[in-house]
Amino acid sequence: MTCLRHLPCLIVLTMLAACAAPGGPGSPAAQVERFEIVSRGPAFDGKVFDEVGAYEKIVAIAHLRIDPHHPANRAIADLDKAPATGGWVKYDTDVILLRPRDAAKASRVLVLDIPNRGGKLALDVVNEGSAREAGNGFLMRRGHTLAWIGWQGNIGLASNGDVAGTAFPTARLGDQPITGQSVEEKVFDDIKPTGAIDLAYPAASASQAGALLTVRAHATATPVALPADAWRYTSPTRIEITRPRGFDAGAIYQFQYEARDPVVMGLGMAALRDVTSHLKSGMADGAGQPNPLVDIKPDIALALGVSQPGRFLRDLIWQGFNADPRGGKVFDGAMPLIAGSRKSFVNRRFGRPERYSTGHLNHWTYGDQFPFSYAVTKDPVSGATDGIFARCQASDTCPKLMHVDSSLEFWQGRASLVVTDGAGKDIALPAGVRAYLMSSTQHMAADRATVGICKWANNTAQQGPTLRVLLDHLVAWARSGKEPPASRFPQIGSAMLTTPQRDAVGFPDLGKIGVGYPDGVNELTVVDYASLPPRPAPDKRYQVLVPMADVDGHDIAGIRLPDVEVPLATYAGWNLRRRGFAEDQLCGLNGLSVPLAATPREGDPRRALSQRYKTRLEYAKAVAIAARALRDDGLLLDEDVSRFIERAKVDQRVGP
């Protein structure tokens, strides 16, 4: 130990960890060898946020090493096949930080906004701004420190402060490449005679032997095999297709081929675990450089995952990566947002982090199988016993968790399985979990109503006000144990979940004004992923349910913001593809908005605006009552009450 004499305590601890042999007694699971600061400067052009003051932006690269044989890492697929140096596997990931310049004014809350395809969404969905703009400044006015850590292994290092990417190793069998079957799906949504499919992994051979290209009209239609002269490789990672006649723009093309060089995608879970733990600890890195948050040293860390990252966050918790190998939990609080009942296609050979199942595209993609709920239960369909919280309950590392979904997740993401067993019975959520429905909203609120390939305009009902108040509650819950409002999520027992048929839901019949209704939801069965393409078991089908609706077509259960409670339109969590684009299939992540008529309209069963609000002032008063009721229930902030009222006063859709 003489080599450590006189060194500061933090550096001693760091060097002791570095000196431990991988896999040996006391060996660390992983280490941030060097936290390289690429740039550091004012954020948002130096804007000052109330008492908190100005923010600064730090762009960095975390250089990490991980022990593939440590028990905390053994679940990472193919980690033992990654190139190693001295027994350690090394990799890099981008890190972006926004922190108060004055540490004394920081909240000491670290909010990890798990990047969505490398990008930032918290500033969009919470602040209603953008990656470069602070929007309403909510997160900054609270004094929170924001972090983005790269985790998606098919997005390269950017180090530009805009995208958080990674540099993960490729798995190999000694000096030989690993090969295996991989499947791509594509819907072109255009009428061009040719099209191209980019391959996530390079083809093992330029030969067409063993590859299969098919096309089908919709997910459950019989696929038609295309001849070899209908496609060709233009590179190891791209094929070009001559599209056949008889299929419209919404047809599904599926390409199965022998791929090579799988990236160790599961390292994304370790990256979030280990970089977050490092930032939270305030400790120096392996080179002795100070932690960029040493003066703040957050006392709690929260994980926010929007859409794809929400699915990933559920998966990360399920696979046990909220356990810090040094002891304790990584994330004290978590908010999987618009994730539905899904997990992710990440920690698996030839993983595809960006993939997710819809009723039309990638219908049987990996990551949508039991468990669905946080509670540990026996699945009546598959017979397995598990739960998202199974591992963290065993290690006492579960975060306080808020599961927040839009209405669309019930139609496309099978969100009913979060609280039901798929065979008609409710599941009680664990004490540390709340579930909230953002009533009658789509996957992410649209800035403006557009149609695109859908039949009707998409859904502009707001979500930001709900997320802001819930985030405040999550901070208090994780920090002091203060209980948040009770769950507001539809259940069978409260008669708020039902089968998806229009009469069962209670959705108004709008057929006479040209608005149809879905034939069904994104269904689910047990799926065998040992074969490719995946093989569903039709006799092992889950019951997927959707929320009951009121006479205007709005979800009765959930958090009904004034957009829904005092409506100017009918908002729904579904839309349908239009003619020529796989007509009547569910239209991706788009919801629906159908404006209410100004005056009574023949064939429209909904009350007209003139029958609801005689004047704009009367409308504004109704909005004020609804907003204040939510505030009194702890489900709306005062600042958002004021915003709703002020908007209502000047809304030109209502008059005079």
C-alpha cells in the first residue's frame, strides 16, 4: 500500500478499485475510467431562471470498463464474447449535462432523460420547448440537473451536445465473426416503383442464397415471397427492391437474411447504471479527475423514459439494472412514459433498440411478452411467474415508480396488461407504483392537427401539464416518501376497461359525419422467438382491453385535463390509415381529433359548441372550474391552471 501513501481518499478508493483483478474478490463490476469533458459553457444563451439563476451545459464522453464475469453483468447478452483487455471490456458513451451554474441553488435532483434515438425529449414534453430552447423553463426553475447518457448501441458517438450516442464493441467467437438470422420490416408509405431497406447488421454474404423477401397487405395476411430478381444487395447493409403490383403504399415488406457482427446492445443498461451511479456519487473518475457534479452531489436520481426509452426503462428495471453493484439503488424514482405494457428489443443478440410492435408494422417484434405488470404474478396465458419488479424487490432496489400512458397505448401498446392479467382479472400494483392515464391523448401530443397517411386529423390534446405536476410528486415521493395522488388508470373492477368494440366502449357513432371506428386493437399472443420470423401461438391469446368512453368519445377514467373535460373536439387514442395506405389499419402513433360543430349538425350525436357554451366567457369559466378541481386533487399546478384559463379567454373557436 506504500504506493498509495499521501494520496487523497477519493483517489485511493478509485485506484484500489482499478487495481482489483476482474472477477476476483472485491472486484468492481465496472468503472468510469475517465470522464472526458469535451466542452463546457453557458446554456440557453445565459438565460436566468428565477431564483435558480443561469444554467451551464457540459458535453462529455464517459470512457468505461466493465467486468464481463461479475455477477452484476452476466445478464448482458454476448458481453463475454466482446474483445477484452486484461479481462475488462471497454466502451465509450456520450454524456450531456445541464446543471445550475450556482450549485448552492440546485435542487440536488438528477433527472436522467433517457435519450430517444439519441435525442432529448424532456425539454419537449415537460418544458414544452426543444432540445435547444428552455420552453417554459419548468425543469430549470425547479433547479434540477438534467442528464442524457448514450445507451443505444446503433447510434454512434456524436460529442456535439445534441445527440447522445455510443461506441459499443462487436461480439466475436475468437477471431471469427458471429452470424445469425435477422429480420427487417418496412412500410414505404409511398407509390414509388422501387424502394430500399437499410439493414441494421451487415449481411454475412452477398449471395441471395438463404435470404427471403416477402410482402403482405397487413400484419396477419399471408405473406407472398418475391423472386430473386425482385431485389438485390447494393451494399452489405442495404437492399433495393422492385416493388410488385397488387400491393398499395401501406404493404409490409419483410426481409430475412443471415447477418453478422452483433453489437453488444445490452451494454446500454450498464452504461445508464454505471454513469448515473458515478454522477450521483460525486466521486472522481479512475484518472482522479473531479466529478462534474461534485459540488451538487445529487441526493436523488430520477429516470424519465419517453416512448422508446420508457420501454427500455421498464426492461432495465426488470433485468435488475437498477441495483448499483456498490450497494443501493441507481434510480430512486422512475417514470416510464407512454410505454404501454412493452419492454425492449435490446439485451439480445442482433438486438434492435428502435423497434416496437404496432397493429400494422413489426407486429410480432421481440420485447412484448410477459411480464407486463410491475406486480409479481402467475400469467394465466403462458403459465410463467414473473413481474417487472421481481428482481428489484428481491434486492430491495425498486424505485418509486409512476407509469404514465396515453390513450393510444391501450390501442397500440396493450396498456391494459399493466393492470390486468390478460384473462379478465385486475392486478393490484405494488405499493411503490402509481399508474396514470393521460385521458384521450395520443402517443405524444401533436403541436397542430395534421392528417398525413391517416384518415382524420391527429390529436392535439395536451400532456405537458400532467407531466409537470407528476414530476413534482415523484421528486417528493422519492426524496421524503410523501405519497402522491392515487392511481388514475382504468381497471376492470371499476367498469372502466372493456373490449374494443364501439358499443362496448360507448364511443359515439360518428359514421354519418364520415368518421369510422377501428376493427380492433394491436392484439397479442404468446410468441416463440426461437424461430425467425417469430411464431405466434393463436391458442394462447391475451385479452387486450381499452378505456370506456363518455358521450363525446373521451376516456372516462384517468386525468382529464380541460381539453377533455371541457371539450372543443372529440379526442381519441386511435386513428386509421387512409385508402391506398393499408386502409383501416391502426395509423401508427396517431390519435384522432374531430372538432365539435359550432351549431347542431345533422347526423352528429354530440352537442354543438353553441349548446355547451353560450359565450367565450362561459367557456372560460367552465375551463377554470375543471382546472381548479384538478389542482385541488393535486393533479395540476397553479401555473398551468392560469395557462388554461388565459388560453380559454382568447380561444377563437368559441364566441362571441
